[in-house]
Amino acid sequence: MIDLLIVSARPNALDRAVAAIPPHALLTQSPFSLIDPARAAAAQHFEQFTIPVWFVTIALQIGVLAWFWSSGRSARLRDRLRSSIRSEFWVRFCFGALLALIARAAAFIPQFLQYRMSWIMGLSDVLTRYWFGGWVLTTIIAMLAAGLLAAVVLGLVDRTHQWYAYTTAGIIGLTLLLTYIQPFALAPMFSNYRDLPSGALQTDLPALRARAGNMAVPVVEEMVARRTHAGSSYVLGWGGSQRIVISDTAIAGASEPELRFTVARSFGWVAASSALHLALILGAMLVLGSALAVFLADRIGFRRDDDPVSRLALVGALLGCVYLLALPFYNGYERNLDTAADTYALSLTGDRVSAIRGAVRGADQALQPVCPHLLGYWYFSTRPPAGIRIPTLQGRSSACR
């Protein structure tokens, strides 16, 4: 059944149009000429919808948590929990979990609108009931994480003056652990993976591994054809747990040379330990962001019914504000790593034509703006957009301002 879905979804007419672009045109023409103009216009309209909806989502979560604290409802919820639960640990756990539920519930409507828009634009084939099931699962995970974080950190505050050192070590260690076990413990909860199908890269992969210094990272296929027609590739895990993932739609739609370049750039990601660096940066940003949120919360006047538990709602609201400030820097760092992976892949394959063809195909299929709006570039672009990436692969200056 899945194979039939893949055949019907990819390759499509757009894939055939991209495959027909002459090599000379790929090496010399502007990305505005290479990318399908109708798809580029649709990408711009989709971005104009996505940016305000995303900011409304974050603003709602920040505003609801701030209101929950300032109205005194945070303190009343704490008191109700303490009247029915004897253990302070579980009071804090339940309070943190309920705060996560409140934040998730506040964001439900804009997140649903975003999903429906993706479905209308053909970027998602997920049925509403499956989307809602995923939303519920994500909410439960967020509640468990927030509850444990609140209970453990406040417990450390009670027991030692060095709680911040233990918290810092715990957050960074947990970030590294979750990233390490993601390929075999977390990712399979949300998607299906299997070995590459027979014929895909079977002749190219051994030679490519040899040129990369006998790179032994497994390459697996992700089954996404039931959810989307767009292709994707990425690296899961770090160190010995790493897996190079290529979607079934990418394998069905791209040419063999494009797939070879995709694997080569993933080898570059692995060789540079980019996943480990991102995990460390993420852990450090979580620590610094939390410290800044606590620092700002301490500068805001205490309510008469406040205590460290009730003020978690205020800390959560301030943490959302810090997230808005920090995300562009994190995305910028990831874009730099992605550009370095392209450079590595070019040195490994020397195939600029296939690299550019793959970039054109990816931008067309995923409705990515050639040159995104500045806010879209800051907050959504974890890879260089086509207007920057294609000229870079051509050895030319950016087509975007």
C-alpha cells in the first residue's frame, strides 16, 4: 500500500520539470528563473499566513501564563493542589504539568489553523483525527517534562544553595541524552523507519563512504508518503547513535546523483559533529534562557499570595519572551552548519549540477520562498533559503537582499 502511495505522489509533473532543466541553466540562471513561478508565488502567500499565525501562537501562550499569574489564579491553583495532595513534590509536578496544559490549550486554535492551511496547500496529507492525536501526545509529553522540571528544580532549591549548578548540569546532560537516544527510542514513536530499498544508492554508497574516510553511519528510509508529498533528509542522534534519514518521497522523486549529494552532505554533518554542537547550544540556551527568565521575574513585584510555585506561571511567560529573542540566533547557527555541509558535499562529489537541482526540487516541493521575509528568515529558516543556497552552490553572490 505504501509503495502505491509513493508511486502516485512522486515523481510528479513538477519533478519531471526539474529533471528537464539543462545543466548549463542550473549553473548560470538565477534561482527566480529556476524555481517554478507559480510555486514561488504560493510560497510567498503561505509565508504571509504562517508568520502572523506563529507569532499569535507564541503571544497567546505568553499572555495566558502572565494573566494566570497576575490574576491570582496561579496561587489559587497551588492552594487547591496542596489541599488535596500531601507530597510537595507531587504538588509541584502537577502544577508544572497543568501550566504546560494551559499553554498548549491557548495555542490550540492557531496551531489547528496552521495545520489546515498546510493541508490546503498540499504540504500535509494527515487526516484531522491523526493530527489531533499527535497534538494530544505532544501535550502529554510537554506536561510530563514541565512537571518533572518544576518538581526537581524547586526540590533542589530547597536542599542546596548550589541548585543552579546541578540544574545546569542536569539540563545539558538531559539534552545530550535525549538527542543521543532519539534515533532508537524517541523518533520511532512518531514515524516509521526501514533500511534503504534495494537499488537506491546501492552502487554509489560504498564508494561515497570510502571517499568520506570509511564513514559507517547507517542510512535509513523514513516512511512519510501518507503524511506529505514533500521530501526531506536529516541526521538523527550524535556520536555512535547517528542515523542519516532520507524520506521515501525524496527517494522516489529525486535522481540518483541528487540522492548521492544528499548523503554526502549528511556525511559532512556527521564529520563536523554538527548534531552534538546543536545539542550543546540548545542546552546552553535553555540554561541561559531560564536564568534570564528567573532574573526578570525577581525584578517584578511579588503578589501577597506568591511563592516559588505560583510564580512558575510568570517565569513561563518570561521564558516565552526569551525564546522569541534566542530563536533567531539558534537558527542562524544551524544555517551556518548547513552551509558547511554543502561545502563538504561539493568537495566529496564535485557535482554542482545535482546539488543545485536538488535545491530547486526541494524548494518547489516544500513551498519554500526563494527569498523569505526577514521574520520568516529569522524564525523559520533552519537551512539557507533557495535565493541564498543556489547562488552559493553556483559560486555567485546571494540573490536575496
